[in-house]
Amino acid sequence: MSADFTPALVTPQPVPATMKIASEDTDAGFVIINASDFDAATMTEYAAEAAKPAKAK
């Protein structure tokens, strides 16, 4: 092995896209998952506007 060769120890990776899904198991009402793991058949996308209580008139 040549002394001139230095292997790259860390290769930068892009940050995966994330999204919030509704969850009754947390106080916040949602959990964050990788967007690629979202399954519309078993998960509901979290909508912050729908989770806010209606304003009193």
C-alpha cells in the first residue's frame, strides 16, 4: 500500500426528507418519519391546522 493514499473516512450523505404523521401515542400528536417510509394505507399525515382547537367567537 502506498503512503500517498488516504481513504475517505466520511462521505457526506444527503439528509432524508421527513414528514409528520398523526399519532395518539405522543403528547405532540405526531411523530416524524422518513418520507420514503410513509404508507398511506396505514398512516395519516399530520396537519397542524386541523389539530389546533377552533377559536372562540
